[in-house]
Amino acid sequence: MKKLLLLFVLATFTFNCSTESDDTPILEENTIIGRWHIVSLEQTSMYVFTENLRHTIYSTDGNFGGLETAIPNPNTWTFEGEELVVDLNFGNFLRTNLNFKCDGNVVEFIDAEGTVGTILFREGYDYASCNQ
């Protein structure tokens, strides 16, 4: 019984130990998937990117509902290399490169000439705190 208990204690310490310190940042891959406010329209419009659709949700009071409140007919999106391509329907496409900032909480849409267009920030993030 003592050997079994000793084996259990050793196994617990072995599987719970880590070489990373608590100060090591956990880097997450930047992703467009999520709920995004549009800078200058943050109280009225939001994009929600799911696996392959971009939904648009409107609000009159700054409170946004779930996908069930999105306007009908979301836009499909995909990546072509590094470029985000959103099908705006009727032969129109948004083609943009993404520049993630502030730990992936802010994303700038960069056009082919290198100009920043739309800027989005994640729901729940304080855009004013982004200093990059």
C-alpha cells in the first residue's frame, strides 16, 4: 500500500510540474474569429466572424445580441495566402491584409496600397488602452 501511495504522489508531481514560469506569456495565434466592434461605429455595428461567415449585428443602444439577431445573409470569407477575402455579394469582394495589434485584440484592415482602412477591436476590450 505504501508503494502504491508513493507511486501516486510521484505521478502527481511529475504530471503537474512545468518548466514554464508564471511570468511566461502564453502566445495565442491571432485570429479573426470572434466578435468585433468597428472603430467609430462601436455603439451601432458589430461584425461576428465564425468559421467561414461574417455576420453583421446592429444595435440602437450599444448592446448587441447573439447571432440570432444578425442581419440575414451573412458574407462568406476565406484567406487567400495572407489576404482576407470577404464576399460582399454581387461580384464585390473586400480584399485586405490584417495587422493584429495589442495582443490580437485590435486588427487593422490594410489595403493593397498599404493604407489602413477599417479598424476593429474585440468585444470586451478597451480600445483606448491600445498604445501600439
